[in-house]
Amino acid sequence: MELFEQQEFVMVHKSGVAGELDYFTEVCRRHNLKITPQRVAIYRILMGCSDHPSADYVFRIIRSDFPNISFETVNRSLLTFAEIGLIAIVESTSGVRRFDPDMDSHHHIHCVKCGRIFDFQHGDYDCIAVPDSLTEKFSLVGKRVVLHVICPDCIKKGLSVEPVSEKHTSAGT
Amino acid sequence: MELFEQQEFVMVHKSGVAGELDYFTEVCRRHNLKITPQRVAIYRILMGCSDHPSADYVFRIIRSDFPNISFETVNRSLLTFAEIGLIAIVESTSGVRRFDPDMDSHHHIHCVKCGRIFDFQHGDYDCIAVPDSLTEKFSLVGKRVVLHVICPDCIKKGLSVEPVSEKHTSAGT
DNA sequence: CTCTTATTTGAGAATATATCTATTTTAGCT
DNA sequence: AGCTAAAATAGATATATTCTCAAATAAGAG
């Protein structure tokens, strides 16, 4: 499962609802991964997400179509997808691993109270320069700005609110 | 445990080995937290870390001095310290919560292969502007640039290396 | 279209991580 | 020294992730 070569191909034909599955198929082929119904279903769900689903979230959604699928399959597929660059793993502070189906350049807002993560676009941030001293040592895969905030909901709730458990609260963004 | 007011005080007298415990004491007092031997020991360990320890890491270290301390105490103390702004919780992709004893402005390099997190300083990044449209809605607590890379070790190890388990591998940075 | 094989799936157990509860201990005040 | 609210502890529980291996199957070969 090579990770190095993926970058040059990313976004070849990702646009359009029809093209998404072609893209998925192509990337899987390139990495000698079989196209299974489970993987297709998982990928479809990811493409319908505008937030940052956890494995558990995907698992719960997919079960309505696919009652026998195992959590293990969902989780392993997500990790595999991340390895071949179909999706990303989001940096988070909540202790639950979250995935990001959006591979276009974007940035994140983390609420330090509730752990929610919001996406935002900002052209200025897309083109920040990375020092040569770093690119000499590290192979750069991506970059992003992360803002730590207290979100409007948590501001409303006031100062003494504990972070909520994210168990079973949709994808938790 | 108020989170809002902390910013203005950060770095009041943090410099110097001697000053660190004074600072700790002062912040605890301000938040009506008791100065217990356990908390002091945990804070000392944090101040000796140049990386991003997990609760488990701190727990294992502290046990050599403090054989009876419980994991619960360590974990709760770390969360408390984060709440009062003595340390930060680091965004990570490994599924293990990590803490950052360094509260000065700095940025992170995440290895997407092994999950290690490296700190770096870069003046240009410290002063990136945050759009008004965001600060109007969100209460800004901090900001940072996160670079996603493959680290030198993982480059050396080649393409087909799986992410290593971080169980018992020091603090895992 | 069928055979073959390496990959993938799924069930259950194991491990890792984090939190809760109830009880005992103690820091810090008087 | 005594009091009291806060904190520490042990143990149980909840949550999240990974492992193991037998059974199922995608995809290429014939």
C-alpha cells in the first residue's frame, strides 16, 4: 500500500457524482485492492458526508443497507482508504479517530470545549510557504491551519460546561 | 474551571526552572485547586517533556517515584491542567490523547505513517491573520499550522511499512 | 463459464483507552 | 489540632481499536 506516489494522481477525475466511483475504482486498482460491495458502500457514505465521520458513525449508517457488515470491515476499510489517499485521517483531540472525505485543501476549526471540528476555506492559508529546512528532511504530504476556538454553542452554554460525550451524536463533525 | 480568562495570564512568570513551580502554584490557586504532591509530580514530569506525552506515558514514568498513584489521578490531573490552561491537548491522528506542555506559540509536523508529532517554530506562522468572519462567530483561543509529512525514519523504512503501534514506545512524541 | 488463489470479510476475543462510582485520605483553612 | 471540601484511590464499567482465524469471494487464468 504505497503512500508516496499517490499525490500526483489525486483529483484526476473526482468531479461529478458519476465520476466519483470511477475514481474510487481506479485508485483501488492501482493499489491492487479488490472492489468489494462493502468497500463501495463505505465509499459512497463517505462521499455523502460533509463532516468528519468516525468509524462507528459509518458503521451505524451502513448497517441499514448492509445488516451483516462488521465493524472490523468498516474500520479496516477506512484505514485502507486513508493509506491509499482516498480520504484523510483528521487530527482531533477527542480520543476518537475521525476521517475526512474532503481531500481538497481546507482548514479546520476545533472547539476546545465540545471537540467539534468545522471546515473552512481560506485562500491565503492554502498557499503558506513551508521552509526549505523542513522540506529537506520531511516528505510533505499536506498542510493546514488549525484554529482553536470556543464555538457559538459552547459560548452560549457558558463557562462551566464540560465537554459532551460524542457517543452516538451523529458524526460529531 | 473557567477557560476564557486564561489567555491574558499565560507566560506571566514561566521562565526559569525555579519559576515554573511558582507559576504552577499561582495558577492552581487562582482556580481554587489544591496543591497536592501528585499534581506537583505530574507537573514536574510535564515540564521535563519536550514532546507530547499521553496519560499512560506520564503514568508509567511517575510510578517509579510514586508507586501507588492511580491512572485515574494522572489522567484527571492532566485534563484539569488543560482546562486551566497550564498545558494543552494536542490534536492527533493516533486515537490516543496527547498533551502539550509547551504553551508558547509553535507548530506541528505530523507523520502520517507513524503518528509521531514534531514541534517547530516559525515566526511567519505565528502571525497569520484570522478572518473577521470567523472571529465574529468563534471565540479564538489559539491557532497553529499543521504539516502532514512522512518523517525521515518512515522514509528510510520504505513504502510498505504499516503504522507502528505506539503502545509503550516512550511518549511517542 | 468455471477453476483457482490470494484477498477480504465477519465473528468473537483481546487489547487499549478513558471514565464513573463509592470510599478513604488529605490540603488548607480556622 | 480539628473541620470540611476537594482530591486520591481501587475497582468496575464504558468506549474504542485491533487481532486471529475460518469462511466467503473478487478477479484473473484457462
